[in-house]
Amino acid sequence: MEKKIRLLLVDDHSLFRESLSRLLAAEKDLELAGDFSSATEAIAALDHVQADVILLDFDLGEHQGFELMLAAGKKGYQGRILMVTAGMSDADTLRALKSGASGIFLKHSPPSELIAAIHKVNNGEQWLDSGAVRSLVAAADSNQEKPQVSPAFSERELAVLKAVFEGLTNKEIGVKLNISEGYVKAVLQQLFQKTGVRNRSQLVRIALEHQKQYGLHLE
């Protein structure tokens, strides 16, 4: 039997939590390990509850989602964090990815897309809602700090980088570029080394911050 994806839901709106809990319960390969209304409750639960993906609302009243992300890291949480939010500022969207979020999902999107997003981030991929992408681009463009010197990328590396930004899996990138999945992984490792990042979320952030230098045109 295929292992179920264990989820933690953290949102301070009880009606939303109840509705989402019913949606998740209908999926055979998903299991809701717990739902909480505050970051404090969820942080305490991490000591005894195993979760693969945390569905985290950004705005939790007095305690924003960043508090939980920081605490989860200190506790050695190895799973993924998917921000499920009604909206975030440009700066907060960029900060969430810098802090280790595996994706941004906006609540007005279809439920089927949330299920797809959960599977994608659980597999180590990136999920970026189209609205979140626009915020990321705006945040990167508004950054007035002088960027660091950009590394030189090959044409193949740039093609893979663009595909990562589009949210494609390694297999999908291979099909699109007509290369093997193993070659895609090798190119990704080259990109990680050149940019000094460790995962796809950080790679997307770097691409956004330096898109003009890289010639990506990500809008």
C-alpha cells in the first residue's frame, strides 16, 4: 500500500479548517495528522506528530506563519511547508521562500489545484500560484540593493532554470528539453553550485532577484 502524505493544517479560521479537512479526507493518499488554529499549538504538536507537509496560513492573527517556520527549523522538521493564504505582500512572499517555504497557494484557487500542490511539494518540487509569481517578480524588481555579480550560465542551464521557475518536475523538464531526467538532475546540481543555494525554492528566488542579468524575462 502506498504511504499516505501526512498533513498538518494551521489556520485561524475554523470554517476554513473544517471545509479543508473534509476535502483532504476525501483523498485516499492524504492523511490529516492534525489541525490547529495557532502557531503556538502547531509548534507544540511538532514534538509528537509526524508530518510530511504543513499547510500554513500566513496571517495567524497575532502570530504570523513565519514564527512557525522558524520554530519548525529549530526543531529539525524535515518536511515541506506550503503557504495557503488569502494574500501576502510582495516582500512577505519573497521572504517566505527565503525562509524555506516550498510554495505559495492562494485560497481563491480551485481545490483540485491544492491537491496537486500538496503532491508536488511533497515530491520536492516547487509550487507557485500565478498571483504569487507576480508578487515575486514585483518584489524582485523593486529591490533597490545593488545585486551581486551573476554567475555565467550556459544555454542549457538557463533553459533548465526557466523550466524550474515554471514549476515543471525533472521528468517534465526532460521531456520539454528532450534530455534525460538524469541530465536534468546534473544540470540542477550545477545551478545549485553556481548560485550557492541548496534547493529549488532558493533557486527560484535567486532567478527572480537577478532575472535581468540572467535574461529570464519571468513576468
